[in-house]
Amino acid sequence: MKAIKQFFLRPWLYLIIFLLGTMLKFYKLNSRYYWIDEICTIQHTSGILERQYPDLIPINEIKNINYYHDLLHLNKQNYTIGKQFRGLATSPSLSPAHYALLIFWHRIAGDDYLDYRLFTIVCFVLAAFFLFLLTKTLFRSRLTAWIVVSLFSISPFIHVYIQEARYYILWVGLIALLNYLFLQAAKLNKPRWWILYSIIGILSLYTSFLSGLVIIGHLFYIFLLKKELRLNYFVYLVIILLFYLPWIYSIIVYKDEILNSLCWQIRTAGRQFFWEPIAWQLYGFAHIFVSMENHLWTCYELLRGNLPQDLIISLVFSILVVSLLLVMLIHFISKSAKSTLYFIALIFLPTVLFFYIMDIVRNGYLSPTWRYHLVNFTVIILIVSNYLSEKISVGKHLFTGIYIGLVILGIVSIFHISKFRCWSAFEKPCLQRIKEAQLFSNNEKPLLITNYAHWQGLNGFYGLITQCESENIDILRASSDIQNVKDMLTHKIYTDIYVVYASNELIQNLKSQFGERMESLEIEGISPIWQINLDENNFLDN
């Protein structure tokens, strides 16, 4: 038994788990659907407004698919760093720091779609290091820090966003660093720590305005436990706010566009009960450690009152994990030092209350949108790791088994969720685009006719483009009143012609030109696209 205890006190065990978790970040990294938010990441990085991208594509001209790809391959566009920053400064965004860093990243690492996801993996490694520093400083335990790093690396829900070209993991890492610097500054009260805290505070706000909730927690901590530092902290807080003030002004100027982009967060039917937002947040905590379903889609199915049969096993696991978390939370509250308890509570509760109040007031979906809770998810990992560390360090083998169980559940969950090509609330439309992309990619020389009449516009069409594996696809961006399409295709040989994401006006126009040659085509029962039939020589006779 003593040998087992000593085995689990050694850091190399947790380092191996961390390395395994890191390697899993590359598993099927390129097979996941590149969804609209990731397309927006590249567009914001370019400095060109999302609404301006359609202006870059000529109307009523046939372009090869590589023309579309090249618009998002920023190194081929010869944009200057200054131009990208000027464009970013005038774009409506709540996370500009992420795009600012990517301006340099795509020049160094590459501008392929996958390269932007690789940046997130680099952020994950840095976030793990910052979490190690934070945990060791907060709990004064290297064992706890190693457990935190290991559980963070194999958390299935966090794994999803480590494989995505978005800002969330960068934000998690910056908040971990911000908390570490705050503890150091509050303890040592040296100018260099406060200056570093201010710099990271500014950067974290520019990464996500939700960082303000953590800073508010720090403010309460100072006023409750460090009264002698009130004036000092207030000075640096003013500095942080002054540097963030230009972006506050930008948010105010573009508030209508920002609110419009977030309109999906509002329920369109029915009021929720007062307990629902808390229940959704609590249910989300289970997915830190176990996920047996594509929960982002399942979450919205549950909101509609549906309970898929394959969700029952996942619910059982989730209930067990949540029950375990509640036991650990009660222990943490009763046994922790006052300063540690206050610190954890004051960086955790503001976010919980903010999402709760916003959902009640706006009748919204913030509480079940768990990607916004990733910082709080890491706080839960801190609490769990501290509890397990205390038990493992004194040879409680039951809790050694619980740790092993959490690791196994996490790894199994990662392999399970890797089966899903789409990991968003729009799973069904994503799957449709993947099937369409397979059809076009397997075609020798197809032509796609479109005017992006899709509720996501050009970006929705880009979701299709990124899934196409063939370079032999041509695309005609057509106006609704385009005439003489047959003349445009003279001397061009296509194996098939498809009309995709087209408005009713364009479809009716093409029907008038091609008559019976144009027919509806269904792909495995999903929404139809249109096909223009060719003769045996692969061209249109007149």
C-alpha cells in the first residue's frame, strides 16, 4: 500500500497523462467541421469586415474553388500588419486580442485552416503551465498542481475547444496567469507584480469582456481581505480600465451589430423557470470530466423537451459526477483556509450570477452555452484536484481510484466525441454540408451555381467549401437575374452542374433557362439542392 501511495506522489505520472492528453489534441484535428465561428476568426484576422467579404468575389464570373480558399489564406493576400490592425480596430468584436495575435501567427506558422487550430493547441500548453503556477501558489502543493494539469489535459469539454480556432483557450490561459499574478501582487505588494497584473488584465479584457467578472472578484477580495491594498489596487484598476476604454467606446459604437450577432442567445418561445439557468450550469460541470454525447446539440434538444434514448447513459454518468462534485465542494467550503475560500468564491460566483441574471432578464441561453463557462470549469478542476490531492497524499486509495476513474472517463470521452464531425448547435446543417462536399469532391469536374442565399450568407457557403477535398470544382456566383448562363458555359466541360444555396428568384430564373434539365436533388433525405442535367458529352446543347 505504501508503494502505491509513493507511486501517486511522483510528478512523472501526471506528466505522462498530460503528454497523452496533449497528443490527443492532434487526434482527428483536421476531420472536424470548420464551422462559421472559425471562418469568422480568419475574417477578423484579415482586418476585413465580415459584411465586406462578398464584395471581394465578382458576380456572374466563374471562379475555381481555390479562389475562395485563397481569400482566407491571408499570406497570399499580401495584407500588411498595419492594414490588418487598422481593420481590426474598426470591426465589431468582443475578442480582438485573439485576432491581433493571429496576425503574427499566420505569418510564422502558416495560413492554412488547420494552422489556426494549432495556435489554440499552443495556447493550451501555455494555459496548462499557468494553471500549474496558479495552483501551486494558491494551495502550496505541487501534487495538486500536477493533478490540475493532468485533469485539464484530458477534460473532454475543454478538449473540444482546444481543437477549435477560437479564443476560448487563450482566454482560459490568460485568466489563469492573471489570477497567479494577482496572488503574487497581493502577497508581495511589489510594483513589478502589479505592473504585470495590469498588463495581463488589459490583454485578458481585450480577449473577452467577461474577464471583467474575474477582475470584479479581485476587487472584492482586496476590499474584504486586503484592506491595506485598497488604494494601491484602485490605482492599477484605473490603469486597466483606461487602456480598455477605447474598446468600450468601440463596443458602444457597434452595439447594434454586436447585439444582432448575439440574437441567437434569446429564446423565441416560452419563459424559463427561475431554477433553469443554475441547473444548466450545474449540468455543464459534469462535462468537464465525462461526455458521452454531442452535448452541444443534446443541450438544445433537452431545452425543447426531448430526451433521446441514447442520452440516458450520459445523464446517469453526469448525475454521478455532479454528486461527486457537490461532495467535494462541501468539503472545500468547510475545510479551506479563509483566504483560499474567498479567492475561489470571488472569481467563481460573479460569472455564475452574471449568467443567471442575464438569462432570467433576457430569457436567454447563456447558462447552457458552456463554452462561455470555461474559466469556471477550470475553477472546478482546481477544487477537485485539491480534494483528491489531500486524500492521495495521505494514502486514501479510494480517492486514488476516483482519480484513475476520472482520467479513464476523460480519455474514453475524448475518443467518443471524436466520432462527431460537427460539434455545434447546428449539427444537422453541418452534416448536410459535409455530405454535399463529398458529392462535389467525388465528381470529376463539377460547377456550383450559388448566390449564397443561406441564413449564414457567404460564411455558410464557406462551411461547404472547407469540406471539399477536390480542386476541380468551379463556382459561379450568380446574380438573381443572370441571363444566358448557357453562353457562359460555352467551351467549358463539366461533369455535373449543381445549384446550391440559391434564392428562389435565382432558382426560378435558371428554371426558365434550362427547363426540364433542372431538377431537385436530395442528399440522403436532407434539404434539396438542384442539378442541371448534361448530355452524354458533358455539355449543354442549345
